[in-house]
Amino acid sequence: MRAAIPGLPTPHPLLDGLPALYLEHDFLQRFLGALDEVLAPLHLTLDNLPAYLHPGTAPEDFLAWLAGWLAVEADAERPEDQRRAVVAEAVARHRRRGTRHGLAAAVRLETGTEPEIDESGATAWSPVPGAALPGSAGASVTVRLRVPDPDRFDRARLERLVAAETPAHIAYRVELLPTAAEGADPS
């Protein structure tokens, strides 16, 4: 990666660490110069490690590595700024994963559109043991997305995202609806 850049200067020349007695030896100058050339990418990478690990400043080839490290998809099909946003928000997304807000944020990030999310679950308490459970018989989530042309939208990709973001025991359904025409009556 970084070693492919020819002529990188070293920030810490090995020759500078020798006593003055050895500075005149031609062999040592050439030998240490060759080692400096080999070690320069390593020194520069380590000196700039915080920049490599930050999604906003990481080199593009490190961005895919960071995405894998954080267990998010930042594939090459997406624009670079969107890949950087996915990596930058990974920790916060993992914290909210499995929640309504987490699912909405993931869909919004993927599509750029605000989803409508309906959940079937509920919570309640009862002073009577064995009382009926609240909500419907099976937990489910419906993700409704309004897009200009539902037929041309990548439904399979959206379904994979929703499947990954909802808990395994929750059934889900994805609905793609056309956006309402401007000035049209919504009723």
C-alpha cells in the first residue's frame, strides 16, 4: 500500500543516530540509506496512524479495511463520501441496531429517504397472572419507503439491509410505494 510510493523520505534517518566516527564510511551511508528506504513507509504509516484510522482522513484503500474491521458494508459501488459516512457511523449504528431508530437510520443512510416503520409489538403490565399478552400474535416490522419509481428501485438490497438490521425473531415486510405527485390530494 504505502510502500508503492517511490522516493518517500524517512522522518528518522538511521545515519543520524550514529556516532560521528561512522558518518564518513561510504558503505554505512549506502547500507543505512537502503534500510531507510525500506523503513520509510513503515515510519510514515505509524506516525500518521490516527489519520489512517479515522474514516474522514483514511486513504481510500484503508477505508474498506476499516469497514471490515467495524463489520459494516462499504462496497465500491457506493460513492466515497457515502462509504466514509457508513464507516463513521458504524459504532453508533451498532449501538442502535435492532431498534426502530437504528433501522430508520440504516435505511435513511442506504437510500437517502426517510422510511415509515410500523411495529406490531407493545408492552403492558397486569396485576393478574396469566393475563393476555399485548400486541399481535407474532412480532413483525413493516418498512414503507416512498420512492419515485418503485419498479426501478433495488428492492433486494433494501430487503437484505432490513433483514440484517432487525432481530432474527422478528418477521419483516418491505413496501415500496410511489412518491405522491406534487400538488396531489393525499386523501
